[in-house]
Amino acid sequence: MKYADGSDVTLGDVVQIPMQDGLAAARIVMLGDTLEHAGVDEEFRGWVLRESLLDADAVVVEWVERNPLAHHDPNYAPVGDYLFTRLDDCVRQVP
């Protein structure tokens, strides 16, 4: 698996993801092409595999700091600490 710039993706890489309020840091914890994983909750991993939720060109990330999508509004569904994303040119590895 590769980033948009052609460099290799590795489990544990920290990336910056553009969000409405700026960039948010997240760690890559599962690769879509190999389904390799590190530090992923086993129940979550089983659900991803059972339901075939992760495309080969996507990854699962876990927020490094606070979850930028978290909220306390009971009118909306809660959000978890994992996010499925593709590694397009907007997602950049933190050096």
C-alpha cells in the first residue's frame, strides 16, 4: 500500500487528515490491502472482516489526540475512535 506521493504505508504511521476545524492526527492501525492490523480492538476487527467493510485501497486510523468528530448531541449517533479513509493526496504522513 502506498501514499499518494508513492511512499510506502506502514502500520503505526501517523498521518494528518483535513477536518472542518483544521488538521487532525491519526495513527494507521489496519491496512485494507493485506488486512494487517496493530492495536485494533478484536471485536472491531472481527466486525470489519465479517462485514467486509475495508476496501483494498483504504485504511483504518485511530485518532492520536481528541476525536475531532466527537460530540455530545443526543440527536446524532455517537462516533467511535476509528475512521475508515482512503489515502488520497489530502492525507499526509507526519514526518
